[in-house]
Amino acid sequence: MKITMTYEVLKTIICVLEKIKYKADLTPQPTEEEIKEKRKRKEKLEKNLREIKEKMGKNRDIATQALGLTGLSLLLNQINALKFELLEGKKVFLNKEDIVRCGINFEDDLKNLLKKIKKEHGIIIDFREVIGDKPKYYEIALPKDFDKRYEKIKNELGKKIEKHEKEIKKEIKKEEGVFYEQGKTLRSIHLITKSIVIERCETIFLVLDEHFETPIRCAVWNKRTGELTYIAKLYNIAYFVNVPGKEVEYDKRVADSINNGLFKKRRIAEYMKTNKLKKPTLVKKSETNNYLVQSGDVSIITNIINNVVPSQYRSIYIDKTK
């Protein structure tokens, strides 16, 4: 369902912005002395850069050129880092742990989301990916009036989320009277995990038509083969953004397991029979390549427990197999 996808993206943006705001509240504004000191360092490095370039221009022997290129690379990295630090407002850091509850993959999705926030909302001046001795993190430069912009954007996004929630409720209410007639099928399938990184999970909770009070527990790994189960492969096919590692190559047995095997599960079969629902097709072969894609018959939504499951039902989702 398009409405649901937009709704989930808006909630993810709000979650990431809240994390940035939390970090910003803990970060002091740089002092004039700190700014002056960084400017002096930058000017000194730029002077060294010019001197190396001049030396390389006068002396063309291989050793001088090699040393010069190494020095240029180091100086450029240091200068660029200082340029970033000298952008107008506070600098905050986001690591993997900061966004674990936002339902977004740190390795693949956060960079694209920060680009989207910067372009569409202007609350980020710039950001950079930092990889070194420590685990990767993102450094984010904020405008001086960040707090003011944050409140404005939070209100705007909150109104959009509220609007989507009303539209979703209207749509559900409209369908309630006719949905369970003969020939109708499922409205939605939620595939819910503890972590967005499915390979670290043991269980997928499958929820039919938003009945979060009755999740169906499914395994992520096939104990016999050590491979992902067909439910886990369906999760990857339905993953809400296009990222590396989520594509599932077309295999007739995998497609049959998803389209037919899933509906042979006792609780799913009982639900379909009780409500007189027609079995939908969940996946098909892509028309452009050799991968499986969603058929579009049913909205399949992936998310994590803390993002989508109402608080009163979360105790049901404790993985008791551990």
C-alpha cells in the first residue's frame, strides 16, 4: 500500500531527526577561540599545500613526486576535515547504535536518508562518512538556527503523518464492510523482526491484516541446510528500499514455497478459510532480470518490533527460543 510506505518513511525521518536533536542538545556551540584556532590551522595547512605543489613543479624526479603526492593527499584530507568543522553550526555524530530503533539499515540506507533530509528539509548543512580505526560513523553539520528549524519541520512532518493515519483509517473503514466477501484476499502482510539486519535474527513474526495481537512465529534460518528460509527470502524481496544483498534470484522452488507453502501453514490456512479469502500470489519473476519481485496482490511490509507493534502487544514478540 503506497500510503503505508510513505507513512513508514515519514516516521523514519522523524526518528532520525529526533536522534540528531538529542545529540545537538548535548553538544556545546563552538567558541570563537576554537573557530579562530581551526582557521589558523587551515591557513597553515593550505600554505604547506602550496609549498609542496611548488616544490613538485620545480623538481620532477620520481622520489620528490612520490613524496609530494603522499603529502598532498594527507594535507587535502586534513584541510577538508577542517573546512567541514568550520561550517556554521554544531557538529553531531551518529553511529549504528544511535539509530537502531529507527527501522533503517545503518550500512546501506542512512546515507540516502541524510541526503533526502538535506535536500528536502534543509535542516542539515552537510554530512560526511567517517571511516577509521573506530567503527564507521556520520558527522553532521547543523545550521545555527537548527532548533528553530527542527521544531518547524517536526510539526510539518507530524501533520503529514497524522494526515496519512486518517487516510489509512478511512481506507480500512471503507473496506471493512466488503473486504471479507468471497473472492477477496489479504489486505497486508507484516514481516516483523527484532533488528533490521535479518541475518542477525532467529525469528520473523508474520502478521496478517494488522492483527498484531496474533503474530505467527517463523524461523529465519533453515536448521537442516543453514540457509535463509523462504519467509526470510520474502522479507528480503519486500525490503522497503533497494540495497545490496537483498535481491533474491529467481528459483521456481523458492517462488512456489512463498506463493503456496506459506498458505499451508496451519494458522494462515485457518485464517484464510475462516474469512473466505482467496489465496494471493506474493512473488513473481521480474520482467527485466532474473530476480523475484513482489506481485502487488498484497501489501507486504517489513519493519522492526519497536517501530510497528503497539506497545500493549510487544511482550508477545519476545523471542522465547533463545
